[in-house]
Amino acid sequence: MFGEMNIVVIGVAILMFGALLTIMALFLFRPEESVDDRLKSLTETRSHDPFKSSNQQQDVRAIRSQVGENIKKIGTIMMPDENDKNRTQLKSRMIHAGFYSPSALPLFVGVKALMTFAPALIALLLGAAGLFSIQTALIIAVVGCVVGLIGPSFWLDNRKKARQTAIRRGLPDAMDVLVICLEGGVSLDASLARVGEELSKAHPILANELKICQRQIQMGQNAGEALQNFSRRADMEEIRSLAGVVIQAQKYGSSMANALRVHADSLRQKRSQKAEEMAQKASTKILFPTLLFIFPAIFLVILGPAVIQMYRVLVK
């Protein structure tokens, strides 16, 4: 049995590890400022000194860059070989989560290595210094290693799911705008650029991906290949089917607008079916919390007075 102090120390250690992971993820993997934000920062009038604000931002970026470079060096040492299957899978997962930079992979590996070994080393050093017992230090070290191994991968998978959900939500709207542009006589690459501009506020992730597709088309790829690259980056069946629709329309010379309209309707139908499925599962999911939290209170109110009366009778 662990004492109350040991339980408190373990709980505080777990919270510290989680907070450290969150801070490092937000600090190092934060997306770059958008063009609108940078223009807004230049055009807005501020009461404080703009030169001072600019210097502060440069200092923060310099510190962030230096920390990132040091962590990337650690990640480069810890990374698997170039032909290793694990490295290829991790690189694919990073792309699916939206990290396209070549430096993202060593940075992630470095963060994971630090999250695995640093808390364990600190806990063992503090235990050796006598701040708490060696047994407690070992427990904290083991918990830190587990959190460091699982935490970054769990965060990466959640980011991928959130990204796919955001793309899936905006895809039918993007198809509608694309159909309108095509029916108006606009070319496909120009239509993709227009859709990216129109959806940049409502669906920024999807808009950015469509802009990438439009740039790839301008560089010589056809629309089907660009959308296939998009499907590989997003790892979504909806984008694969969209690429197939575009390729077939180009191959057989059928109307691109009609094909995309039918595809948008099918996406909406799937989204509606998914919502109905989630609604039907809600009653089952809420059953356990109901039994766990509501029924004990009801039993206490109903049976409490009877139990008290029985106790008084038995005592007499």
C-alpha cells in the first residue's frame, strides 16, 4: 500500500508530464501565422511601441528556433535508418497529421525522446538527493517513461483524426463552390484556387490543401494526380473517391460539374448517415453514466429513510 504522500507525488508528476508534453507540442509544432494574421498585425494601430513588439516577437522566434534545432539534433541521433519500416510509417503518420516539413520528423522523435528519458532522469536524481524515497522515484520514472512513449503518438493520432474530421466537414461545401465555378466556365485549377479563397475562413485546413492541389496543377500535374496526392496526405477514402471521379471525367470527357455534384450529394448522404448512427449510439453510451451516477443517488433518496428507521428499530 502506498501512503497518501506517495499518491500525491505520483499524481503531481503525471500532471507535470502531461503539461510538459502539451507545452512542447504547442510551442514546437504550432502552425505558422497565416498571411491574414501577419497583415493584420502590420495594419492595426497599437498603443505600445511597435518596434518593441517586433523585437519581442523576434526574440521568441529565436528562442523557439534554437530549442527546435537542439531537439532536432537529438531526434536525428535517435531516428531509425533511412530504409527502416518504422521510419517510413512514422513519416506517413506525420504527413497525415499535417506536418509536411522535412524537419518535422526529427523534431517529433527528439520530443518523444526527451519526454521519455528526461522525466525519468529527473525523478531518479531527486530520489537520490533524498527529496523522496527511491521507490517513489522509480514509480515516477516508470510513469514518466510510459507517458513519454505513449503521449506523443497519442497526440499525433488525435491530430490526424481532428484534421480528417475538419476536411470531411468542409468537403461537400467545397464541392458545391467548385461546381458553381466550373459551370461558370472557370478552369479547374482556377476553380480550386477560388474554392481555397472562399473557404479559407470556414474550413482553413481544406482550403490550404486545395491550394496545394492548385499549385501542383500549375506545375504540370493533372487534376487527378494532384487530388491523389491530396488523398495520400489526408489518408481519407472520400478524397480517393473524389480523385477517381475527376480522373474518370477527364478520361471519358463527361461533364466534370455533374460528376462533382453527384459526388457532393453522396458525401452529404454519408455525413447524414454518420450523424444518424452517432445519434442511435448515444442512448447506449449514456446508459453506463446513468447507472453509475444517477441511480445511486435515487436509491439513496428512496431507501435512505427506510434504512435509518430500520437501524433505529434494531438499536432499540
